Amino acid sequence: MSPETVIGVARQALQVTLLVSLPILGIGLVVGVLVSLVQAATQIQEMTLTFVPKIVSIFVGLLLLLPWIMNHLMSFTLEIFNNIPNYVR
């Protein structure tokens, strides 16, 4: 395996990781900001108020996005497996 091939596969793996994780992280960020705005407006500083909505929204986001995430992960994995003979040369 040449160094260019290793760098290419690593770059592709990082791209797939970012592509798959960014929607879930974005959901957590948006819900966190909204909860923080509500806390600032009402002056309620309860710690569980920040975690419970984020956890619930991330679980709902995972349920909705899981087919899309699995599609991207499976296509990347199949591409890696199909290119193993090219990597061995």
C-alpha cells in the first residue's frame, strides 16, 4: 500500500465520520441553545433541564436519521471491502 492510498482512505473515513455525526451534533447544539435561551429568560438554573431535552432530541434524531446513517456507513464499508485487492498490490 502506498502512502497516498493510506492518506486517501483515512481522508475518506474522516469525511464519512463527519458527514454522519454532524446532523446529530447539530440537533444537540440547536436544542441546547434553545434551552439556554429559555433558562436565561426564566432564570431557572436547573441542571436536568439542560440534559433531558438534549438527550431526548438526540435519540429522536437518531431514530429518524438511522437509515441515512446506515446507508452511508454501509456504502463506505462495501467500498473498502471491494477495494481490498487494490490495496494489497
